[in-house]
Amino acid sequence: MTDPRTAPERLREAARGALRDLWRPSGPPPRPTPRAWRFDVLLALFLGAVTVYYGIDNVGVVMVREIAPGMEHVIVRRPSGAGGLALMVTLAALASGALALRRRHPLAVLCVVTAATLATPQSVLRLTFYAFVIAVYSAAVYSPYRVATLVALPVAVALVGTSGNATTPIVPNEYIALLILAPMAVAAVGLRTWKLRTDEGRARLTALEREQAEALRRAVEHERARIARELHDVVTHNVSVMIIQAGAARTVMRTSPEQAGEALLAVEAGGRAAMTELRHVMGLLTMADDPDGAEPDAHPELTPQPGLDQLEALVGRVRDAGLPVALTVTGPPRPLPPGLELAAYRVVQEALTNTVKHAAGATAAVTVEYRPERLRVEVTDTGGRPAAGTGSGRGLIGLRERLAVHDGTLHAGRRLTGGYRVEALIPLETP
């Protein structure tokens, strides 16, 4: 496709694009550390003190040279009087003081110091020349405006280099190339260093963002799995009991209405218990997002998480469902962390739920043994005919993860004498 613009228009557009690129930062703005700030301030103060002293010491100094016996030639006459002193002190303070900002605004500092250097009388050019060298170096290394800097550096060096006086050089001639051309070499090194730092910073930022996204994904998956396990523990036990009781009520409804009524009351109690625990779980998940900022006590329907002191009620509900259960507690009971008690309670709840679902007609036994070093929880059954389909095994997986938080272990498997056995061992702190 042919460009409809004329050659002058294309040239003007290219010039405008070049100007835009000239002042477009090609990297992040410099952010000096407090240590760098302190160093720059001390550098500015030191160089300012030295150059101001040089200016005061050279007010009105006349340099002469004897070109023949009895014949003298004036080489240079430096500024004199109050006006000359004020001019030299001002220029020295301006050029040196600007260096305090050489990392934060390197290009602006270069412009200020260059202007001060050009305004300095050639007879006392040392007042600002050393500040100019430092400003050139700082612009080459720290300026994010790379295009503008690469344009400004040669211009500034050329202006200052051509304004000198060959009769009274600022520094000995053999050092001029070092002091003028070295910053240019540093500019090239600084450009390469800046590019490498930018690439490394971009790579680190990309890797960090990727790691954060992966960590967030893992956290979400972990939270979803925890919620699924919690809801599984809360619902399956009570629903299993409700199914057994509903089936029993249906069987004896015509022949024994009283027993059917008792079974339906058990179904109602199991449903209420399931709803209470569901509200508790969902309340914990939504409490952090409560728009009113309500405290936990502001939710009267929430009850504490179950512990070992509620095993009697749990076993009673299972007995009402038609599963004979014996509960044995050995050893002196003692207060345990709530999370640990909840894990032990869930072991008993999950094991009895599996017995109700998969071993109809069996009998079960629950043993809780308090030992000095550990808590032992065991649930056994005698086996029976399956009353429901095969489980997914998620309940036992969730129990193992719960116990692993407390360095506990879970052993589950069939018994040699028939039936099933679930045993949890949880380490305790020695009382």
C-alpha cells in the first residue's frame, strides 16, 4: 500500500517521532537508597567546600611569567573584588550542590552543571570543572532517558572542551583526555549495564508474578479441598443416620407407628445437627467478609467445633440409627488443643459413618486412650453386609491430612477376625 503523504510530511512525522523518543524513558526512574543519598550529599558538601575555598583563595590573583630578563608577561588576571568573590562562590556552590541530586535527576543535574561551567570565567574554570566530570558520569550511568542522554553528553563535553584556555589549562594537558573521554567510555558501559539490569529486572518480575500466581492457585485448591473435607465430615454422618432411620420408619410405619415416630424424630434431630454444623462451617468461611464486621458472638446460631467431650452424643445418635456402639475411655482425660480434639472427633465420626454405610448389622466399639505421650483413638466393627455403595475414600484421605497437621498418623484396614479397624495416634505434649 502506497503512503499518501509527501516526502516533507514524512520527514516532519519522523522528526516528531524522534523528539517523542528523545524524552521517553527507556527504563524505570532511578530510586536511590538512603545510603546513596547520604553519599551524594557528602560528596556535594566536600566538593563545594574545596571549590569555594579555591575561589576565595584566588580572588584577585594575577599570574605572570618572565619571558626575558627584566621582562614580565601577564598570563591571567582572575576576578577580584566583592563582585568577583560572590560570582565564584555562587558558581561553585551551584555546581557542587546540584550533585546531591545526581542519581535522582541525572540529566537535569548535567544541564545545570554544564551551564555553571560555561558561565565560569576561564581563569578559574576549576571551580566547576570537576563537578562537570561527575555530572557527565552520573548522567551516563543513572539517567533513564537514554536517547536524550546520548545526545546531551557529546554536546556538553564539546561545549566545555572548546571553552577552555590553552594558555591556562584547567588541568595538565596529559590528563585532559582522561577526564573528558573517560566519562564517554563510562556512558557506553553504563548503557550496557542498564540494559542488563533492565532485562534481569524484567525476568525477576515475570518469575515473581508467575510464582505468586502459582502460590495463589495452590492456596485456592487447598482451600477448596479443605472445604470439601469439612463438608464431607459434617454432612455424611448425619445424612447416613437419617437414611437408616428413614428406612426403619418406612418399614415399621404400619405395624408399629410409635417406633416409626421415634425413627422420624431421630431423622429430625440428625437433620438439625447437620444444619447446625453446616451453618457453622459456612459462617467460618463468610465471617471474614461480613460487611457489618460482626464478631463471632454476634452469630448466635454458631456453636463451637465438636470435641472429645461430645463423643457420648455422637455415639448416642449412632445407636439410635440401629448400630450398637460401645464407648471406652481409658487414662485420665485432660484438656487438649481444640484443633487436636476436632481431629480426633472426626476420626470417630468418619469411622462410625463408614460402618453405618458399609457394614449393616455389625456392632462397633470406640476406644479413646489418653497416654502421657500420645492420644490413641480406635474404632472397630465386626463387619456386616453393605448398606450403601462403595465410598470414594475421600474421608480417610481427609482424616490423614487433618492428623498430619498434628504429626499424627492414621491406620485403617480389615481385621483378621473380620470387620474393619481405624486407629489414630496423635502425639501429645508431656503434662
